[in-house]
Amino acid sequence: MSQMSFSDLEYAGELKRSRRERFLAEMQHIVPCSGLLKLIEPYYPRLTVVASPIL
């Protein structure tokens, strides 16, 4: 293993973010997920398990 240069150290912690990660980060900034869930929750059906599954 060779010694790391200053430029290697500078970019070692930075990973290139994908389009999806950038999109999700921007959407989280614009519309926080918790706020969106609060709006949807009254209309979202609750799932209840009536019987245990047969294994």
C-alpha cells in the first residue's frame, strides 16, 4: 500500500452522489417526509392481522 497524497486525502471522504440521492435530498428539503406522512395518515388504511399465518 502506498502513502496517500494530499489530494487523495482531500477527496477520500467525499463520494459522488447519484441523481437519486440528490433528488431525494432536495425533496426532503422541500417537503419533509414527516409532514407528508401526517397528511396521508388519515386516509391510509391500517392493516390488522386477524389470524396468524400457517407455517
